[in-house]
Amino acid sequence: MERLYNNITLPDLWPPHNPEVTLDKPLKVPYLEDKPEYIDISVGRQLFVDDFLISETDLVREFGKPQVMDEPVLWPQTDMELNDGYCTCACPFNGGVFYDAPSRKFKMWYHAGWFDGSAYAESDDGIHWKRLSEIDPSKDSDRVLKHIPGYLRDGDAVWVDDNPKNPDEKYKMLVFFRCYPDDFKYYHLKPKHAHDDPSSVPPKEITVLYKSADGINWTEVCETSHSGDNTTFFYNPFRNKWVYSLRTFSELDSRVRVRSYYETDDFFKGSQWSKEDLSFWARTDIYDKPDKELGYYTQLYNLDAVAYESVMLGVYSVFMGPPNFVCEKTGLPKINDLKISFSRDGFHFDRPTYEDFLSSSREEGSWDYGYLHPANGIFTVVGDELYFYYSAFSGESPKFGSHKYSGGAVGVAKLRRDGFAAMKALDSEGSLTTEVLKYQGEFLFVNADCAGGSLAAEILDMDGNVIPGYSKEECCLMREDATKFRIKWQDKQSLKDLDQDKIRVRFILNDASIFAFWITDSEEGKSHGYLGAGSPELKNGTKDD
């Protein structure tokens, strides 16, 4: 039995091998149905994205929506990206966007020219990007993987490893190739693929892993066991596991895309799995409603994840249609919308809202018409905001007029830090009382918007009684909008006088919203949680220490 950082205990058989029993019901999240005796909040900001932390409340939960930048931050411009005018592409697809603290750079690995190159760019601010050939004039291309005759690359994924076993493994890459006996420079010249033409002979398909010390010069390590296209991977630092997110199909209906899960201690050595090693993991359900105009059954195109503060944030890429053969005729991209989920055990992802987090615009001529994919790493933390990086396709093609796989560009959407969900008091006073919490440190911080109202906090014992000196009447009210605000009481500047390490906290709000809270040993408010794909405020790694 494994006990996690938050006091959730995992069963001896892990990851679970649950059979598929339905195609439409939401999958259960055991730790929300059976909470631990107490919750350890020593790691990270505590987010109100679900009811895990809440004992009782009359506040209302509202989910945040990011603000999408009007224009892409990277789009097809170079010869390789313009693809001689056929299927233009300059976006990660999955690829990866990370902030690398030692070099003080944002780094991007992206798809340049559809089914062509794996390229590299970097940025000082996460918005303005320079390609490899601009950074190093000695380079005649932005390509970081050599073209192999007959190999057409499809999806890929990159991760920056903060604690590699060897320096030359700091950067890790996965690439899915379709291999043909002849070389085809352009996607449209290759033989029809099996799902486009059932009578065709499918090419050999392989997934290759690479390593790099600098993210630019890569060495092939090995091929993985069989996996489908759009297979990706991520790192779970709470359990020190590498997780492969594999594209598979439902055992109940072979036409339905699902995701399978495989975890390993060693990214490279653990890449040889059998079908029996894979766990059925995720799919869409009855609450993933079809697009009213398109009308197709929704499917899970991908599930990517990253650690943020005290949770794993998951992004569901939900395929809305149309199928490939329809897009082939219309020349318009498929429609993927992105939805968020959260996990506190790394496997079971709770979906507290089914609303789109990021949507395909569905507007012909727009840069983000469709086919949205989150970049691996998903987002960086920049000051009081989260920068989400994603790929989107316009469908515009100089030579075809339009093509389903053309016009790939990089979008950025910004969200308030911790702004995934807020517990909100509307007009009159409301309160929220936590479950029993085990904590370390003495300073209580909150992320809250009280610009038009106020917030107070009470410290309670395990039975719910107010501890003297820590009542709402003695609390110095918060009356501002701040992503990091320290709570104090009139005669108590911190929790250092408490003689117990397990408490409850009650928040009392008047016309205000609270996004997160945390107790820390840092007077500056460092949470000791994880900051997604990195942050300029860190000197090393991705942890707020």
C-alpha cells in the first residue's frame, strides 16, 4: 500500500486494471467518494477544483475561462514550415513548451511543415519567439531531427526532465513515424492510410524515443512497444513516475477512441510494455455533448497532464468531428475542443466541468478554426498568470486553397494564477469549512478576489471549535484582489502558537471569491508545490521552493 503526499492511500494493485463496463457513464473517482481521515496540505497551494478539501460550504463554485490572445505567437513563415505551399504548419501539435530555469529561456519543440520536420524555437518572455536558425546563424535550418527517407513523422511529445539520471537525458522526446519503402516529401503524396481507405496496406508504424543534453542535438535511444499515433507522455513528480498516455480503442466498441495508461520508473528502460500491462484509463462520456451543428459522437483524442501545485492538471482533447473522409472533401480541419480535469492520485481524473476550456472557433478564415492540441507541458507560470500553449489549424493552404492539415499555428491563452475554479459568495456572507488538515509551517496565505468585499479566516480544532485568538472577529480582513495574500489576526501574526498539527480552516467571505489557500514555512509565501512547465520566478526546476 502506497501513501501519497496528500494522505490518499493507493491499493496494492496499482495502477488499477478496471474493466470497461459502459461507454457513456462518467468514470468514478474513488478518493472523492472515500476521503482520507485527514488531508496533508504540506505540498502546494490547495485548489478548490473539487470537494476534496471541503467539509461544508454555502459558497458557489465558478470555473475560470482563459483569455485567448487575438493572434498566434508562431505561424508558418520559413520554407520548411510553408511546405512549398501545401500543408503549412508551425505548431507543437503536441511537441512541448517549457520554461527552462537554468538558461532563463522559454523553449518550444514544434512541427514544421505537416508530417515533415521537428523544429526548435525559444523566447525570453513566452510571447516573442526566435527560431533555431535565428538564434544560431550557423544553422541552415530549424530542424532538430534529421529527415529519414521514407519516414513521415506524425505526433511527438517532449519533456524537460529536472532531475535526469544522466545529463544527456535532460530532454526526452517521443516521435511516432509511419514508414514507407519510398520517400514522400509531402503528406498528400503518400499512399492513402488505412483509416482513409480500408483497402489500403498500412505502413509500418513505430514510436521512437530520443534523448538530448541541450534540446537541440538528439540521439535515438530505442523504439517502444506498439502504440498508436497521438500517443504522448508526461511526468508525475508526486510519485516520480513517467506516464505514457496511449491512443487505444474501446474493447466495447472498436470504433471509439479511448486512452490507456502505463507508468514506469525509467522512461527509456520502461518503454517495453505488453497489452496486459496497459490500464484502461479515460474516455468521453454522456456529458460530452455533440456539437449541435456537426452532430457527431464525441471521442477522446488525447489526455495530457502536468503537475500544478498540489494536483495533476489534465487536458482532455475532445474530438467533435467530422471524420477524416468528410474533412478530406471540405478541406476544413477536424474540430477538437479542450476541457480540463484534475487528479489527486495521478490516475483518476475528476471532471468538475464539461464546458470547453479552449474552443475551436469554427470560423472559416480564422487562425484557430479547429484541431486544437495542448502543447506537452500545457502551461507555464508567469507572474500572476498561467500561459497555456496550444496548436490550432486554420485549414488555409496556398496551393490547395484549403486542407484539413494546413495552417497550423501556436496560440497562447492566459488565466489568473490558480484561476481554474473559485468558491464565491454572492452578495451576502458565505463560508467554507475545510476537512481536517495536516500542515507544516506557520504562515497562512490565500489567493482571493476581495476587491468589492472582504475575506476573513478562522482556525478551528479538529472538532470544529474556534481556537482562541484565531476567530473571524480577530482576523485582519482581506479587502483586495491578490494571488498571494498573507492572513493575520490581531494578536496572532501566524500559526506558530498552535500546539496541534491538525486543524480545520473556515473562510468567511462577503461579496468575494477564493481560489486557493496554503500554509507554509515561507514568510514570502512559497508553496513548495509544482509550477506546471516552469516559471521565470524559479532558479531551478519547476517546484516553488
